[in-house]
Amino acid sequence: MNRTPEPELMKIPSQVRAYADADFSRSDSMVVKGLEKYLKKIGKTLNKNDLILDVGCGPGNICERIAKNWPFVKVVGIDGSKEMLNEAEKKLCKSFSNNLTYELIEINSIATGEKKFELKADVLVSNSALHHFHDPCRFWNALKKIGKENCIHIHRDLIRPSSLEKAFELKEKYLSNSPEILKKDFYASLKASFTVEEVNQQLVNAGLSQLEVFQVDELYFEIIGCI
Ligand SMILES: C[S@@+](CC[C@H](N)C(=O)[O-])C[C@H]1O[C@@H](n2cnc3c(N)ncnc32)[C@H](O)[C@@H]1O
């Protein structure tokens, strides 16, 4: 099945609300567990004031988990949708006030150099963000600019199914009890996402081929490494 891109930024209020209300806890926790496992594997610990950037953070669920798990690091969620960041900021409570903040940034503008982003990350994280980019090179180029040398990367995203029928089947299997708007978005996301082979090629083209891509299950791939 060919890729059908979807709008990059998620700004439609009903769509943002449905996404923020949805329970993605299983997938969200996998990002934190994946990072823990990788740190252990390479024998690295995070230090006080290290910076973790969550790129395309949406309503901030993963930022919150990271900020709780590593309360001594700085966590910054970046997203180009004010509507999404409003949802994230609503949940900012005192316990996060020291180590979690959000910034409104359109990521293509970092890739093109239109916007300077002063922060440099020790760890770059993203979940279900890559497939939103009409031109995935822009995503990788932005990440190269905002990561320090030896930056740790962990990215997760959906795998594009082989056919519309398979995408429909996955939507019904995983979101059968979800609101219609979420199901519609999930279906659009499956059609907009990339295959593992395409992501491998993107990484080669971006000079990031040291990052490893592997399929996690029938829905997701993970990209992990240090560069
Ligand atoms: C499917 S949501 C994922 C949100 C979050 N990472 C999560 O897993 O819950 C994708 C997010 O990426 C953001 N996004 C997409 N393209 C972007 C861009 N070019 N610049 C900044 N944010 C972008 C959208 O606004 C949206 O909030």
C-alpha cells in the first residue's frame, strides 16, 4: 500500500481532545522501559540536568512518565500544536514544575534553519511523530541539529500495513471500543506511516545509519541507538 500523508500538526479541537483522553498507557510505558533497557545495555546512567527532549510530545503523557522516572533530569516536550500543548500544560502540576516544561516549536523550521533552537539534548525521544512528517528528512535533520554528540535516541512509530484491508482490520482489532474520531485518526495514521525498510533508508540518507530499527509487534517499530 502506498503512503497517504496526513496533516502534520494535530490542531482540530475534537481530535486533540479525543487523543488527550485516550489511554495509550501500554505504548507510552514501552518508551520509558525501552530507554531504561537501552541505558542499562550501554552501561550509561543519566546525570543531573541532562536534557531529554520529546519531539512531537502531544498531550505530554510520555514527558510526564519520563519526568517522574528521572526526576533529576530536565524534560522538555516540543510540539507545533498549541492545542496539544494546552492539554499537556493543563496536567502540569507541582511535582513536575522543576523538571518538565513544554515549548511550542514547529519542527520543520528547525530542519530548515528558519528557527534556532538553543537547547541541545542528551536524549531524544519520540512516539508516533515521524509518520506526521510529509518529508521525513526534515524530521531527521531537525533531530541532528538538536541532539548533542553521543545523543541517545529512542523513537517509536506505527508500521504501515500492507493493504487498506489490513489497516482496517488493525483499527477494528485495537480500537474497537474507542470513539469514532480516534478510530478515524488511527486509520489515517496507519496509512501515513512508514515501513521498517523505508525508515532504514531514511536513516541511511540522513547519515544516521548507526541507529537500529526493529519491528516490535504488528503495530510498532522502534529505533534506538546513540549517535
Ligand atoms: C500522534 S501525536 C503523538 C503525541 C505523543 N508523542 C504521544 O505519543 O502521545 C503526533 C504529534 O506530533 C505533532 N507534530 C506533527 N508534526 C509536527 C511538526 N512538524 N512540528 C511539531 N510538532 C509536530 C502533532 O501536533 C502531534 O501532537
